[in-house]
Amino acid sequence: MRNIQLINFTDLPLEEKKMILEWRNHHEIRKWMYNQDEITLKEHLNFIESLKKRKDQLYFLVKKENEFIGVIDFTHLLENKSVHMGIYSNPDTKGNGKILLYEIIQYAFKTLNVKKIYSELFEENKRAYSLYKKFSFKDVSKKTINNKQVLSMELKNENR
């Protein structure tokens, strides 16, 4: 994938932080989040500020050429072991899921040097499930969160 830029949330100007908040609060994005409440600007800015002190979380705005296409994140980062991933696309664009997931996989295995990537998604999120399967993620377990079935999936570096 060419002309892709990962921009750390902590390095973003206010205008781009606000854009991400709009995406995060968009009903098509929010419905797939564990916390489905609308986030205030103050909460959002405090969260981004907190990332400066965290070693176990990384959040990136993804830019393709001159367009912002989505957000990827890494949480529960255990050095050289595993990471949990998050992903959402700019709700005003289509077809960027593959690019975003490719960037997650590259960054996790090449830069973070982890052995496994974990993802959790609501069972009803068929588009995300299908995308993860195309990239060889395997089903690991199920649990219930907010009265919804959640699938846990993983991708091991040696299985891709």
C-alpha cells in the first residue's frame, strides 16, 4: 500500500481531533463500539492528552494521499507478545477497510513486533467479520457485552 501515513493522535492539530470526534460519534461508527454514548469534545481531548503518558495504547489517524480515511488503534500492548486492535473508517468514504486492516497488520508485526493481534467485534457486524476472515483472523471465543454477542478473533504472525 502506497502513500499511506499514520499520524499519532497526540500529534494532531485541534481541527483533525475534532474531525475524528465527529467520525467516532457518527451513528454508523458508534453502533459498533462498546461505549455507544456520544463523546464530548472535552472527553475526547482529555483522552488524547492521556495517550501521551500511555505505553500500552497507540491511536493513529490514517491518511491516504490527501484524504483522511480512518482510524486504527492498538491497545493492551504487551511488548513482543500481543496487541488488541481497533479500526473504523471515515463514514464519508467507502472501501477503505482493507487498507486500514493491512496497515494494522503491518504496524503490529513489523513495528510493534508482536506475535498476535486480537480483535473483538459484535457478532452482528458481518462486514467486519468477513474482512477479518479475508486476512486470516481465526475465531477464538465468544462473550456477551451490553447484551450482545461479541466474537474474539486473533491473527498470529506465523499464520498470515
